Amino acid sequence: AKVAAAELSSVLGDNARCAQLNSQAETLRANFEAAFWDSNLATYVLALDGKKTPCNVRASNAGHCLFTRIASPDRARLVAQTLLGPDFFSGWGVRTLGTGEVRYNPISYHNGSVWPHDNALIAAGIAHYGFKDMAGKILLGLLDVSSAVDLHRLPELFCGLPRRQSEPPTLYPVACAPQAWSAACVFLLLQACLGITVHGADNTLIFDRPYFPEGIPQLSIRGLRLGTSNADLYLERRGRSVQVRVLDQDGEVDIQVS
């Protein structure tokens, strides 16, 4: 939040406020790293108790530290590897708790289940640090879930039991479907893998190292709004890269692929 506020201050011409906010952000980052990182767990701890003692629990919450970009690059890599490892990744998605945790229960509401919106935030964070293949693994897992459920509606959550060949995910009986968070996660997952940034003020759309995992050969995007304009796009996987073509547009649109 402080980094984003600093960017706004810069745009508004308040360079002194920008520098102040960036300095505060760096102090917060350093304090966070010192208080929450656990090298033995290879991840950030779940919380600090009332006495500021770390609660040494491995949870998917650590992935949100990548989404907010407070994690250092070296530690972000370790967190990503932990969350995509067998203790967390069920084959369908990232569990809320690792299988070795005391409270782990794959059929509980929050102690080992898989939440699509949680996974989308994790994937976006992982992709920001450059691990597009890991973000793609999450995307494919949830795509398979959507193919196995009624009307392709991703549920609020589902059970964290390991994926088994030719069997669908185990659904959580009272999970909401449709559910707003889960419906929205599809777009964040795609944005993460494609590296999409929109600059509405100048009708610019940026694809930063766009990536599709194997299993997604192409994608059509219709009516994408860019400021006062909109565009229809076609994206096609070519090995490790993605080709972007503009099929149609209404107004000026600047598409940049890096």
C-alpha cells in the first residue's frame, strides 16, 4: 500500500511524499522479514502471538506475501517452492495448511482445504517474481476443477485430499457455488500468467513475458476495455512464448509484448 501510494505521489508531483512513503515501505519490509521469516520452515510463519512470538505454522497465507510484494526475491523463491511442493499442492490447488501441520485436515473449512481465490492470489504473487511455470501449474489445476464441477463454476472451496487419476476433486458439501471470489479468480490467474498490465489513461495494454502452460494452446479475449477503447485479442502458445494478435478494435489501442 505504501509503495502504491508512493507511485501516486510521484504522478501527482509530490516527490518528497513519494520518497517518504518508499522509505517507510522499506522499513516495514525489513521489520516484517525479521519478525516473520523462519528458515527451518522455508516460509513465513502464520502469525505472531500476543507476546510477538512466532506461530511456526506453514500456511498458504505466506503466498499473499508474494502478492503484496513484501517478500525478498530469494525468500519468494523458497515460499513458491514450498507451496507448490507435495505438502501443499494437492494436484488441484494449494492447500491452506501443509499436510504435516498439527491442525491439518483436508476436509475441514480452513485447515487443509483448497480455496480458489487464495490460489489466484498466490499465483499472481508467484508470477510477479518470475515463476510463471508455477503459476501455470495452479491455473491448470483449477481449470481441471472447473471442468469437473457443475456448470464449470469454481466453488468457494473444496477438500484438500490428494488428486487421484480419473477421480474428480472432493467437494466441500456447503461451499457456495457460484461464489464471487472464485468467479473472479479466473481473471487474476490469466492476468498472472500473461503478465497483463493495463494503463487506461493512454489505452495501453502490456503483456510482460506472457506464458501459457501446456494444455492451454490458445485463448480469445473479446471486448477488453482499455480506457475509452476496447479490443478483441487472440493469444496462441508457441513453445515457451505466447503470440498476441489484435483481431478487432474500437478506438486507439497500444499493445506491447515484452
